[in-house]
Amino acid sequence: MEYNCVLKTILDRVSIRKFKYESIPLDIVQRIIEAGIRAPTAGGGEEWFFIIVLSEAKRRRIHELLKKAHILYAEKLLRRPLSRSRLEKWIKLMEEGQYLAPVYIAGYIDLRNPLYSNEYRELEELWAHQSIAAAFENMILAAWSMGLGSVWLGVPLLLEEEFNKVLEPPKGLKLAGIIALGYPDERPRPRKRKSLEEVSKII
Ligand SMILES: Cc1cc2nc3c(=O)[nH]c(=O)nc-3n(C[C@H](O)[C@H](O)[C@H](O)COP(=O)(O)O)c2cc1C
């Protein structure tokens, strides 16, 4: 079967965590954000905000925090923590530049002007997170289609305040995640998925 272009991008994509030391033209980054905000958004609300990080000093701070957050993840979050030797290997990779990207895009939820009545605030927040997740995926796929790699980063939520100090979001916004973006400096093998039978049924 011939795949159309979108399907090929979806099927080829892998997360990239090691990037070339090469900046990305701003208009390309902006096209990626534009692809993001074409995503479906609950109630047409567009309750999202994106911070594009290009500053070298900020990127280095973010990289440091990503290392700290990933160590926290490995030592505290995982039910089966990584062995000391695996963790040390990971730390070494991070110290050698894993996760250091020429661009980070931080995504925030903006519920300052809610669409729905107060009793549905929780649902509105959930929908806002689902909407921004769709935007993240659009950006990741748009980037891949242009030869750029990325990884969606959830660990910043473990150190939200510290990341916010660096990212300086407008008051009242909530961090949803960060995308690290750059030209790939690795070619990871596609990560296996559960079979269709395991994760679906026909009724
Ligand atoms: C919500 C979310 C949070 C993630 N957080 C991280 C993260 O903090 N660090 C990381 O290295 N990868 C993170 N990832 C990437 C996943 O590890 C990756 O997508 C998964 O292992 C499958 O690999 P693939 O994207 O190459 O197919 C995250 C992905 C999602 C969807």
C-alpha cells in the first residue's frame, strides 16, 4: 500500500534526544508552532500558550534542570528504579549533551478566561491538556516532516517552579510540557509497540 505523506511521517518518526549544535531558522520554528495551533482544540478554546526558548543561557539552564528532573524520575517515580549502573550511564549521556537542544518550546495551559461554568473547571482543564497534547503532536510531526527531530518532555512537571523561574510565563498559566527540537544527531531504532490485538477490539 502507498502511504500518503502524513502517514509516512507518523510511521517514520522516533523521539530524538541528541541534537546537532546547529540553530534552526526562526521562520521554521514559527511554522512548527503554526502547525501546532491547527490542532483540534476543545470548544475552539485555544487555551494554550507557547514559549520559544532560543537564548543560550536559558537553554543551558533548562538542560541542567532536565538532567535533575530525569534523575528524580529514575530514582523516585519509577516503581522499579533504574539500576545504579544504568542511571550512571544516563547521567553521562546527559552530561555529554543529551537533551540539550537549539530550541525548546514550552507549552502552557491558559485558563484565565474560562469557557465553561465553574462546576466544570476540572473538565475544562482536562480538555485544555488534551488540546495542547494534540498541538504538541502536530508540532512533532511537522518538525519531522522538515527533517527536524524532537522529544516531548513530561519531566519538567516534576520541577514546575524551577522551570517557571527560567521560562517566565505570564502569570496564571500552567506548564503542560516542553518539546526539545533540533537537527538529529542520532538515529534511534523505532521503539516497539504493543500489538493491535492487545490494545483494541472490534465490537
Ligand atoms: C506525555 C509524554 C511525556 C514524555 N516525557 C518524556 C521525558 O520527560 N523524557 C524523555 O526522554 N522522553 C519523554 N517522552 C517520550 C517517550 O519516552 C517516547 O515517546 C516513548 O518512549 C516512545 O518512543 P518514540 O517516541 O521514539 O516512539 C514523553 C512522551 C510523552 C507522550
